[in-house]
Amino acid sequence: MYGAERQQLLAQRARRDGRIDVTAAAAEFEVAPETIRRDLAALERQGLLRRVYGGAIPVERLDFEPGVSLRDQTNAGDKERIAKAAFDQVPARGTVLLDAGTTTARLAGLLPADRELTVVTNSLPAANQLATRTNYNVHLLGGRIRGTTLATVESWALDVLRGLTVDVGFFGTNGFSVERGCTTPDPAESAVKAAMVAASRKRVLLADHSKYGDDRFSRFAELAEIDVVITDGGLDEAAVDEIKRTEAEVVLA
């Protein structure tokens, strides 16, 4: 097969499946992973794909943000392990902030009822899980509800966050990298995330490996602002070392 033919098939596959995985594509086409990476680089120069960690996505996906149910199903096993690893960062008592996200919502479900915690969140799913915990003081931030993420955003949330100091903040993200930091597609949600980062003494990022290098439109934090990055073993050693150079602790769930 000629390179141009393979690249055409890769572009079609990306549009159909939403992503190209380098390892899987190399096995399918019986070529070296480096050959697939060169193909993806060529397609990126043509404006057809955008390379991300481990592969590439079609440019049509750059402005697409899947809903909560679809995101919760994606890499569900990794997210569950990340949430369990994040449990070690939860204080025995004190104040905790939970950002909106499917992995942070899983962490909310793992929080034990016997701890005395004040929880601040802009996540409707997280608040719903914690509302009946008798030892918890749960504060749901107000604002407009984004139907895509079930998060509250805009000035009602921002005004409250400016006056808060929280012991530990747990954050989700759509993409993260050393170069571009922590990013999300929506500027309104990004602004609330940035205010949450500013309100937290300790910042913990929960993100599976597929989000590394998948930089989105709006940055809410530099990676150097994050104290602990909890991800999964799918992130290779070179990427882990790159993150550690920002002085963030890396936990592989």
C-alpha cells in the first residue's frame, strides 16, 4: 500500500471512529508505529487531523464536547482507578472542592459517610450523591447550568469562589499537557475552574492518559499550578517524566 492510500484510510477512520490510535493502526496496516506517526503528521499539515497523545483526532472534534453519559463511559475502568487513588488525597476533616467532571463525580461516590467534611462543588451529580450525608456540609455553587457537563458557571459561581479558601481541590479536565496546561472547550466553565484553582491550597488533577496532549480551547491552569496529577498506567514513562519536571507529583492508578 502506498503512503497516500494509507493516509486516506487513516483520515476516513478518524472521521468514522473519532480517533486514531498509533499502536492499533500500526498493527492493522503492518507497519512500524513511526510510519503511522509520520502519516498523522502529514495529515495534520493538511489540516485534516490534530495529533494528540498516542494518536490523532479529526479536526471536526475540536469544538465537540460529549455529554456526561458518553464521557462517563469513556475509559471507565481507568476513571474508577483514578478516583480510588484520589481518595488518599481526601483529608479526614476539613474543606474539599469537587470540580464538575465524570472522574470527580466518581470520587464523590467513594467519599465515606463517617468523615466530617465541608464540600464545595459546581457539579450537580456530585452534589446529588453527597446531599444526604449527615456529617457533610455540602455547598452547591449557583449559576447557569451547562447541560453538557451539568456544571454551574458564570458570575454567581465566580463571586462566591473569590471569597473561599479550600484545603484540597479536585479537578477534571478535557486535556492537559506541560506546554498548554489544563484546558477545556468552554470559556465559561474554564473561568470557574480557574477560580476553583485559585481558591484551593492543594490542587489535585484527575485525568486519564488519553487526555494528555489533547489541548482544548481555554486554559484554566498551568500544569505548574497543580500539586498532584493522578492518571493511569497508559501514560508512558517519557510523558510522566515531562510532567514531573513541573514539580507536580504523579500518581499512576
